Amino acid sequence: MLAIPGSIFSRRSEGCHALIRDGAALVRTPADVLGELGVLVGQVVRSGDEGPLPDGQKRLVEAMRDAPRTIDELAGLTGLSHAVLAAALTELEIAGRVRTEGATFLAVST
């Protein structure tokens, strides 16, 4: 369990402070979350580089090869919903196959 502390002067922070008191891990930075998940800070996660991509992810990567695309453009090009795109883009970014540039996504050459 993780908890982000709040102001000691706010009643809204009582719940997260109780969680921390009861043993939840204190979250101060994204590195704290990654550490709880077993990812070393600075470690490159490339779980998707070893093999071929599933068809949906392959279509998505192909749609981003020539130019950065917004999520709306990707939805139009692939026919995938925004929810499916968000999940797939997150997986591809973690795998090192996609990078973000502002509000756009671009396939990374591997």
C-alpha cells in the first residue's frame, strides 16, 4: 500500500496520514512508486523489445513511424478507442518502443 502525505493542518489529510502510520509506504516522488513496484530508478525497462508486437500494437507503431501523432489522430488512423490507445501507448512507452513529445507520440526505431 502506498500513501502520499498531505498537510498536517488539513482534515482531508487524516486518511493518508493514518495509512502511513499503519504501515503504508510513503510516496514523495515517482521513484518511490517505482521502487515499491520493484523497478530500480535509472533502470531501462525494455520488456517489449524481445519479440514481435501484438497486431493492435503493431498497427499503432506503424501509424507513428512517419510523424508524431496525437491520441485523436491515432484513434482515427487505427480505429482503436482512447482507452485502448492509452493502455497500449503506456505499454509501448515502458517497453521503449514509443516516446512522447508534448501531446504527441512517436515510434522509436529499434
